[in-house]
Amino acid sequence: MRVHQVIGAICGCLVGVSAFGQASLPTFYSGPWNGATLPSGWTQKGLGKDYSTNYDGEGGPAAKFDGSGDWLKISFSGKPETVSYWAQGNSLSGDYTFKVQESANGSTWSDVVVYNTANPIPNNKPAQYTNSLLASSRYVQFIYVTKATGNVGLDGVHVKGPALPNIAFNPPGTTNAPVSNEFTM
């Protein structure tokens, strides 16, 4: 009886985990963020009301990271190559830390890039960034680790996988073929 309970609990956990889904690469989203239904594989916690400004000119306005511990996570299938995004500080100053991280399992995270006073996010206007990812990664997260003064805006997040190969036929063949509806016995 106990074995059946354990198996049932494991199956229940697997169903719960798979309910969140994964994004297929490439995956892109550009708002709205707070209170919106995010694409499959995208989750957030703690984001404030969206900014009224659209940083990348697509989708909706930018996400607002306005407290320590706010995060956006993307779970995806496939081997990633890069993550690109638009970011802007909004009265950002002091000893803040905002990180982009990656993970193969969703629990052990490695820094892709750390923004702080030594590597600041500009306050004047949004800037586009592109960072390389490990092929083994299956998660990316943006996290406002430590808030000092101000907030971080994020928009136009794009996780890309390998490009499709170019295929050329040499010599070039015909693009049409004869078709017949005759049947001989």
C-alpha cells in the first residue's frame, strides 16, 4: 500500500510540474507583464504595475522590477544560444544588484551577467543587451536581488536557439513534377 502512495505522490508532482509547460525556442515576449497571462514556460513573481513606456516598440509596456526578490523566469526546451532584452534603470542608484541567470535544472543558478554600480543599467533611456547562454541551460531568470533606490524596467525578452542551417541543392532541381491520375492494371 505504501508503494502505491509514493508512486501516486511522484506522479502528482510530475503532473504539477508539467502543467507550467515549457517554451519552445525561439521564445519572445514583450508585455504586458503584471496581471497578464504570460506565454507557456514564462512565470513571474512580485513585478509591479507595468511601466507606460514600451522599450522595444513591440507588444506591451515594460515590466517593473520594484522590490528585492522580484523575478521573471523562462523555462524552455532545446539548446539556447543567447538571451536578448531591453533594460532601463528608473531612478536607479545605490548598492543595487540585478542579475540575469541561467540553470540546467531550475534550482542551481549561475550568473550570466550582474548589473550593479560597477556595471550599471542606464537611467536615461532603454538599452538592448544580448548575452550568451550555455547549451545545457533550460531556464533563464531575471532577478532584482537587492534594491537600493529605484526600479528596473525590462522588455522585449528573446531567448534564441541555434539558427536553422542553410540548405542549397546543387545542381538546382525542378520545382514541379508531372502528376497523373491514371491507374493501369
